[in-house]
Amino acid sequence: MEKWEKSIRALAQKHWSSTDGDSSGSSFGYPPDHDPDAERIIKHQIGGDTAIVETEIKKQSYPTFYEYRLKLVNGDWRIESNAMFFDREDEVLDEKKTRSLLEKTSFAPKLPPHDEGDEPNCEVLFEEGKVVKGTLMQKAEPIKVVKAGKLSLPSGMIIARDFGYAPDDAVPLSLRVKPGEYEVDACMLEGRVAAIRVVFGKSDKKPFHYRQAITVDNGSSVIGVDAGNVAICDALSFMQRSKRNHEREYQDWVKITTARTQSLPDITFLKLGASESNTAVVSGSGYGDGGYPSYWVVDADNELVAFIIDFQIAAEQLYRSVKVPWVSGCNGVIHQEDGLSVEVIRGSSIKVTGEQISEVRWLDSAGAVVFSGDQSSHSISSDNENTFGVDSTKLDGKASQMEILIYTGFRNNR
């Protein structure tokens, strides 16, 4: 690897305006990303001392495009940046599909209530100075509310998703709001964005009600995250861009985020496509990747108050405990109830079947943990079946009961 890095460093010094711009020294593979015999120039544009060169290289069955941005330095063209794309410059989302999705939005869709077992009460997340202690927090801490800025929703339609995902499968939320600009607030805890909301109106008419922010195809209100962010966007502005522009704007967000000092909130406003106003806000997603619930908040008169995404930092996770007596020499099914069963395969493994199984552990007569599923030699999860590699004979004489923790929901009201 050292020899490779040395070779790449010499190449970067020859062709790049700064050796920091080339990251190819950190990895290598086959086939190579660049090959002078296979990579051909398909377009170039020169403007003064800058230029853009686009190349195409076919890898296996699909083409890959590279966009080189060059700078004239002492009479020599040097590479300033290099971006990779899998879509052609003019490739856009399917117009018919996009139109069909947007037409399904409504000012009065049927919105399901929050999941049974959950107590969102997200209004407490925006009470400045309120001290909270979520299950995942290290210690109790007062909430800091940040007025982040204004989000423009010229179409009144919203897309909320990980900004790192390809735009092809983006689906708007079912509820359509009045077009306009709306305040965006962030709840900050442990230096992270714990929740973000778009405020549509102020109301003291409680109780507030939380409706799941489902998509027009009845998709889940839980937003999946794989790139540590969630973007709230004007749907029309989002879907009118080219696929390549989406990738460019995602990379812009990455650069802004990595350059931001840790003392500043992880919140970025973007002007999508040809927008002249901020038609997207991208927020860090709490502790990172996962799935986060989103809600429409309405007051006692059913008037829309806000759209909220809860990153679950302040949430108190709720569990139901099921304790099963552990008898030395047990084998076969040792517990059976509605939605839960426990089977011991003597000497090799223990199978727990049921939904939302969070933790399995063994306790002694004093209630102390003597072994947990995390310590098993292996574990296999498939649908609602969890198998732990545990030699049950080694628990004989040590454990007096087996405890199963089942996740039942969360609450924000403490």
C-alpha cells in the first residue's frame, strides 16, 4: 500500500492543482476507475482559466461518467476536482411517474394516528431549557432550541428522505400545505440535532395530535437513513432536477457539512435546481443511521401546526419484560404465550420467536445478569425468529430465570 500511495502522490503532484484533491491513493481495485485506453472525452467547455471536461468509461454493462474541473496554473491545466456520475447530464426523473405522484397529494388526506404504544409529545422537544434524559443519552441535559431559518415550499408539496439516496424512488408526503416560506426549528441535545420541525402555525389549543406523515403511496412515516441525514424538500423543486444535479447538490452538502465546525448545528439550507430560495433543509439525523418517525402535528381544532422528525435522542424507550423460570436440564419449548415462544435446544442454542425482541438475558436469584444474548457465540435473526448460540448446560446452577425485553414504543413526556 505504501508503494501505491507513493506512486499516486507523484501522479497527483503532476496533474492536480493540490495533492489534497486526489483521494485515489487511499484505495485501489480492479478494474481501475480510470483507464486511458477505455476512457474517452465526450464534452469539454473552457471559460478563461477554468475548464470542465467530461469523460465516459464503460464498466461491465453500464457507463460511468467523470466530470473534471480544471484550472490553468502557470500555463498548465491542473485538475481541481473530479466527480463520478452514473447518469447522463440530461437524464431526469420519469415525467409521467412524477406527475402521477404529485397529483396524489391532498390538502385533506386520511392520516393514521401515531403507532399504538408511542407517546410522541414532540412539542416538549422545543421547550427551551427543558431538562430531558433519553434512554440513549449519557446524562440529563437542557434542550437548546435553534431557529435555523426559513424553508421555501413554493409547491406546498414535501419530500422527506435521506438526501444521499438516488432520487428515482422519491415519493412525496400525502399532505399538501399552503405554498409559502416557513420557519424551521431544531432541538439540540449533546451537540446533535435531536429533532427538527417546520412550523406552519402557532397554537395553544391543546391537546395536540400526532398523525403519521405517510407518503402518497401509503409508505411508512418512519424515514430510513443510511447517510446520517434527513432532507425536507419542496417536492416539485426536488423532482424537476436532473439526476446528476441531485448528485452534485448532495456532494455540495457533504462539503459544507465536513467543513462546518462542531459548535454549529448540523443544518444546511440548499437551493435545489434553479430555485432562488431555500427549497431544502438537510439536517444531521441525531446519532446517525436508522429509522426515525415523522409526524404532522394538529391542534385540538384539527389545524395544522407543524411537521416534525424525531431523531429519538430524547426519547425514553419503553419495554415489556417477560421472565421465564430457568430450570437446570431444561429442553424443548419452555415458554409459550400469544406472540412469544422460547425453545431450548439443549447444549447448542436457544430460539426466541416474537416481534420487537430487544434483549435476552439470564439472571441469578438476586436479579443480577449472569449472561446475555450479546455474549452468545453467534446469533441469527430472521423475520421474528432470533436464535442465540448458547450452551444451556453452562447456565445450569447459575441462572434462575430468563428475561426477555420486548420493545413496546417510546415517549417524550418526561
